Amino acid sequence: MNQLTPNQQKIYNYLTKIPKGKVVTYKQIAEYLGNEKLARVVGNILHVNPNPEKYPCYKVVNGKGKLAEHFGYGGKEKQKEMLEKDGIEVNNYTVDLKEYQYNPKEE
């Protein structure tokens, strides 16, 4: 595997902090990096995740709670299955962010 860039490493490390039963948004990760406009870049970085088991990118949804249309590790059906296994209710490929969004400030 190639060396990760600092932003890739920050994103992948952030994924490991998301508790079971919670999700985050692309924008939320971009804000963590210091620029909310990097949400699309976050998506691109997640799409090349070197270790999806170690870095649970399935826990990332869009700002409306919708699952990734092109989830890179089995499609949105697989993402739905993984979220449900985590105890997250998924309706019409959408997660209720009010209930399931991770807020590190609440810790």
C-alpha cells in the first residue's frame, strides 16, 4: 500500500472513533479537516479506503442521511446491511440523522 497523505490518515483515523450505532456525514468529516467544502474530496478518499474493516467507511452518509449511491464495497445494499448490523435503522436507504448522527462534542 502507498503511504497515506495526512488528510487520508486523519479521515481514516476519524472513522475509527465513530461509535457503534452512529453515522457521520461527508461534510462533518470535511469540517473536522477544517474546510466544509472538502466533502467531495472526503468521498473520493473514502472510495479508496485501504482497509474497510479497520476504517468503517460504511458509517458515512450524505447530509440528508442517504446512503452512498455507489458505495465502493458492495453497493448501497451492502452499506444498508452493514448499518443495520450496527443497530442503525435504514428506511428507503436513508438514516435518521437526528437519531443516529455522531456528535463528538456530546462525549
